[in-house]
Amino acid sequence: MYRIALLPCDGIGPEVLNEGLKVLDVAARKFGIKYETIPYDIGGDRYLRTGEVLPDSVMEELRQVDAIFLGAVGHPDVQPGILEHGILLKLRFELDQYVNLRPVKLYPGVETPLKDKGPKDIDFVVVRENTEDMYVGIGGSMKKGTPDEVATQLAVYTRKGTERIIRYAFELARKRAKNNTLTMVDKANVLTYGHDLWTRTFAEVGQEYPDITQEHAFVDACCMWFVKNPEWFDVVVTTNMFGDIITDLGAMIQGGMGVAASGNINPEGISMFEPIHGSAPKHAGLGKACPIAAISAAGMMLDTLGETEAALAIETAIEKALATGTVPATTGPEGSTQRTGDLVASLV
Ligand code: IPM
Ligand code: MN
């Protein structure tokens, strides 16, 4: 019996999460998987009502579940940073979800803005480090609000953190058995301390994986190649900040934010699954948002829990639904969120 915490949070989060749950439920029945869901009222509305972001009592309960399924974080009436740091980053850090796994895959039936590229060209996975870098929240400012203001925001990289994410990525390249290629994306030509650590660690860990071709790209060039030659990529490993940026680009080349899923994974602990997209407040409550990313995240959740057959069934159902060419990959007409969920559920 799996215990799954639900954190719908803000904006379109609740409506896309509902469709993910709809499909999860069908897959669970079909494969005899037992689970219960525990919903939590967390997000901008609660913060505005009570001043609480993620109370300790909730954090303690979340340490007891098998997985977390999250909608989207961000509220137009809350200053940027409060919910992001207080909910999403807090969970990633406290639960040590050091892998942020973000597949970039163009499904048949979805249009990419890249002319002449098709599903066989766009199919790779970005392994984003998820607990270090500029995200650690170390820094400060002085003389704030004056012309002499100084601000610092520290990027932190540890040997342990770097090694474990690189090792995870090598293992994934082996497991995928696609091109047996791992590309490290960094900016070692400028970030000569932090990314020197990454470069050396990549080379050292790489010695254990002679079967994996080891490539390297600077982050700016990587952006160019995602667009020009996406077929070159199989598994990409990168730092937290760059991973954040390049996976929005990845979402675009795979047809839109509505189809891009993400897993925050602690291979030895509790993982959390979410769509890559944000809360899109202007679309909230209208049933226009594409729920494929949330449904796909539910599939990743099952896969990580070891329910590979059920996960594959969800993946196949998504493929079939998109192949009909009737599913909007970003936003669609009102009611399309539910209709897409129904369609995928009927194909599991
Ligand atoms: C993401 C988001 C988050 C991030 C924000 C909301 C803190 O953009 O999951 O990619 O930067 O990691
Ligand atoms: Mn992002």
C-alpha cells in the first residue's frame, strides 16, 4: 500500500494534478497497485490566509510517505521567492532529492518548432543536479536600496554532490542503452573553481564507465545544439541553475510546457514528481491547461516506486492519445484539460 502525498498548490496545479490522479487510478486498478492519497492544503492561498508556507508538522508527515505528487507553485499575490523557496526548494533540499530528472521527448502527433526534426531526433534526458549551486540560498546584501548596494549569491558545489549526480547520470545512460552517451554541460571556461570540480569528477567517475561515450558542451553551445542537433543527445548531466534553464528550452523543442514532466528523485528516499511548468495563474480554473506533463509525472512516480509495468502502460497511453493529433500540447479550449485526462485514462 503506497502512501502518496498530494500537493496541488497554486494556479493550474490542482486541475492538472486531478488528471494525473485520474490516470494513476486506472493504471493502479489494472495492475493491482494499492495506494492511498493524502492531500495537503499548501500554497499561495494558505500563505495569504494564515501566513504559513510549509509548517513543520506537514514537513514531518511528508517524511513518512512513499512519494509526493505536486502540481505547481507560484501565486500572483505572493512576492516571488517565498513559495518557491518555502515549498518546492525546501522539499527538494530537506528530502535530499538530488536528482532532477527531465526527459525531453517529442511524441508522434506533437509539433516541434524545429523544422525537419521528428520524434526520432528528440529523445533525451536531462539529469539536473537538484540540491546545490546558486539554489542553496547563501548570500547577502549591504547598503540595500542605495546606489552603493552590493549583493552576493553564492554558487556551492561539493565533491559528494557532484559525484553522486554524475554517477546517477552514467548509470542512466547505461540503463537507457540508446546511444550510450553522456554529455556534461557546464561553463568550466568561466566558472574555473566550481566547474573545474565538475570536470575532474566527470573524468574520474567516467573511468568506471568505459562503455559510455563521454561528451562535453558549454552551456551556451548546448542551447544552440538542442535546437540545431537535438539528435546528438542521449543523457545530459548538468548543474542546478543550468539544468533549470536548459530544460525550459527542452520543453519547447518537445512541443510545449504542457508535455514536460519532472521527477525530483532521492534514489534512497522519498521522491517528488511534478510537471515542469509553473502555476500559470491566468489559465487557472478554466480547464485549458494540458495535463500531459502531470500525467507523465504520475507515470514517472510509478516507475520510481518500481511499478514499471504500470508506468509503461501510462507512457503508452500518452503516446496513443497524442498520436490522435487531437490533444493540445500547451493550452487548449476550455474543458480540454479534463478531456485529455479522460482520453489518456481510456487508453491505459
Ligand atoms: C523548476 C522551477 C523551479 C526551479 C522554481 C519554481 C523554483 O523553475 O522546477 O524548474 O527553478 O527549479
Ligand atoms: Mn524551471
